Amino acid sequence: MTATPPPLPELVSFLETLPEPHILCDRNYRILAANAAYRAGSGRPADLIGRTCFEVSHRYPVPCDQAGESCPLARSLKSGQRERVVHLHHTPAGESYENIELSPVRGSDGQIAYFIEKLEPLPVARGLADAPQLTGRAPAFRAMLELVARVAPSEATVLLQGESGTGKELVAQAIHDASRRARGPFVAVDCSGLTETLFESELFGHERGAFTGATARRIGLVEAAGGGTLFLDEMGDIPLAMQVKLLRLLETGTYRRVGSTELLRSDIRLISATHRPLKSLVEQGQFRQDLFYRVNTFPISLPPLRQRREDIALLAAALLERVAPERHLSIAADTLACLENYDYPGNVRELRNILQRASLLCDGDTLQSRHLPEELHDPGTPRQAEQPPCRSTAMAVPAGSLNDAELAAALRAHQGSRKTLAARLGMSERTLYRRLKSLP
């Protein structure tokens, strides 16, 4: 192994001028220098030099890429360029996600001799529970979080795609909080509950006398979100006639209140979300293709809970703190196994409801399997992913793919509340009530 030349004093001195935490590493992952900001947050400031970055940051015995993570140093050695990743780091305050930016430094022979690594706390998430931030450490969650970290500082339009209950509004809020618009308003709109006329009035506002009942001028949500972020949830439910007006807003940045000829200019960033496949809706003529390309600038897929089972213990602990904050409940090992073995058609929202019910049934300080719904702890019930597809069961299916007969059959077969049925079918309660009203 070739010995690493000692770093130039000028390089070490330069690191000390930087306000963010920085370290200087060699090609063998060894820390050669650390500035004051890094030392202050390390927990062991006197014991850094000579140790490996993966041992200090992650407590791994091997480099990140050998431990199942993306290693920026290995990637930079391969690409010869600067690399950015999101990593979960150990800190004196616990685990936290960090933005890692690693830049190669070349020697006089043109070969990479050192790496300068910059750490920046990620404001949108933490590895351990800390409401209302995102919680998770599974690979699918980290991949999503890295996309969130990349797009948040920009003005790009974001489309969040995921099943009902995966936390799309929470991710949208996180993007807003990590953006340059964080001090502006975050305005959320559930498009599934708005009729065509109501949608236009809610979004753009109206003038006095614009229609029956319009007794005063009212500003719309686009205007209310000025300087901030407008979040349109259930984008796939926007009426076709309104889609063209939304497209005009995005293309020109202008709109008119209902009943007005005055052209107003918007200053918003749009984040939209859907659990319905917009591309399929375009093919079916239910969604405008030009609007799809406008809102799909930066798509982010939110993983369902069944794809991040290793996060269930973390999420359960965090959610228990929210539903029963004064009781400090724990979860028995066999109960946690039941929770981890379930497929959650309603995702995190369903897990929260299960835990809230269990906490109400529990008189002690530990949740037992008897406090869980029958489908979670019955050993004879196979995982839903292993069941044959049957729309009349409690499996989640896209709300738009259920016809009226199937919805009526699901309603007849369901024994619980409408809220639980909505979670089972993978749709919002508002969408369910709207669909039930329209049943013949």
C-alpha cells in the first residue's frame, strides 16, 4: 500500500476557515485533518486523526459500500469527480441524516491524493423519531430522501407518487422546509373533494357577485401561497376542465379570480401528489398530457411500508410517542414481530391507527399481541402479498381502478369503520365518501 503524503499545511489551514464541518481524508479513508466545526460535533474531538471516516461517522468496521450503503469516496475514485450522498451519521445527540459532499484533490501527478468531505445537516429528516420530521433508515427511504435533499433547494416542480398513507404531505412539507421558500406559507389543497366550480374558486379566488353566494371578494389559495409552496394533493382527481387553467398558471405564472378580468401574477412553487398512475390517466384521456409533463419535472416515488419493514420498529416507537405521549409505552418482542410481518395496505397511516387502538386497549406499559387486530397476529393468515389478487378483499387497490360494483362489494364485506375501509382500499376518506355518494 502506497504511503499517503502528508497534507499541505495550506490545505489544512484552509479547512479551518470554513464554517461547515469539513474533514480531509486519504484514499484509504483515513482522516488526516478536521476543522473546528467538525471536531465540535464529533463527540471525540481529540481522537479523530488517523481513524477512518466510516468508523467515526457510522461505527462501521468496513467502508460504507461494503456495509450496504453508497460510499462517496468509492464513487469519487471511480468517477474522478465530486460526489454527493445522504448518509445517516452518529452524533453526540443521536443519529441524524447529513448531506455529504466529497471533492477529490489531485496531486502534482494528476492522481487523486486526498478528499475533502463537507457535512451539512439535512433539515428534512432524522434517523430516529423526532416529530414532525420524517423517520426511517431503510434503503428505499434513504433513496427517496436523497431525491428530496437534491430537489428541495431548487424551484423545480415536484410530483410525489405513492400509495395512500405513505406520507406525501409530510414529504411535501419537508421539501418546503428545506427550500429557499421556507419562511413563506405552505398551503395544502386536497383536490379529491373539490367539484369543478369549487376548484376554480378555491384555487384562484372570486370577486363579489361572481356567483350566487359570493357576497364578498375572496382570495384564492394560489394567492395565499404567494412567496411559498402550493401543495396539490390527489392531482389525478382534478377535473379536466380545470386542468387547462392550472396549466396556464404553470406556463405563464398568471391567473384571474372568478368574475374578474384583472390578470394576477403568482409567486408559488408547486408540489403535487397522487396515488393514481397519471401516465395511465393520460392514456385514458382523463388527464392532460401537457399538464402531466409540467408537473412531472422531478418525480419522487414514496415507498410503501411493506418495502421498508426495517423501519417499522422506529416508526412504531415514534408513533406511540404521538398517540400516547404521557404513557411511554413499549412493544413486546412477539408484538413487534406481528407488526413487522403485516403488509399495511394503508401504510404509515394504518400503522398509526393500529397503535392508537392498541394503546387504548393496553392497561399496562407494554403492548401485547392481544392488543392488535386479528389479521396481524393470526398465524394462519398469510401475508397479503402472498394472497391471490381479489378486489373484494381488504387489499389496497388504486381508487381510480375500482368500479362501482367492486366498491359496493367491498363495502358489504367490510365490518369496520369507513375510515378503515378507505385505508384498506388505498384512498382518502374524502375520496371514499365522494365515491359512495355517487353509487347508484
